[in-house]
Amino acid sequence: MSRVCEYSGKRPHTGNKVVRRGKAKREGGIGQNVTGISKRRWKPNLQTIRIIDENGTVRRIKVCARYIKAGKFTKAPRGLGRKKAA
């Protein structure tokens, strides 16, 4: 399952977590020393929502929270799109 927004294309970004020791020179210390660097990831705030697309079909998509807040989708009402029991 990929962590990618289907509309904006947001995906996890990688970087380093840097651990330092000591007091900065500008704060009156003798300087900082890096004691550890480890990899980390920033994950997008993805939510799975049910929308009605341009064809009128109900489908589930993964979208970042920023797009949901901006109101870029018409959410499907509950109960719509379910398969009926025979």
C-alpha cells in the first residue's frame, strides 16, 4: 500500500535526525558537537475518503488532509455505492 496522495502526489520525504551535545556559541557556550545521525521519514497526512467522481461513481481514494480541508472533493453520502444483498 503506497503512501502517495492521488491528487497532489505528496509522498514520504527522507532526511536525517541529528542529535547534538553542548551549548551553541551564540548562546555563550563553546560550540555544539554532533553525536548521532540517523535516517528518518516525514509522512504525509493521508486519509482514505469516499468520493463521487466526474462519472458519478463512488470510489475510495487516498488524499492528503490539505486537499480535504480545501473542499476539492464531493464526499459520497453514507450508504451510497454499497452492493445490495440478493
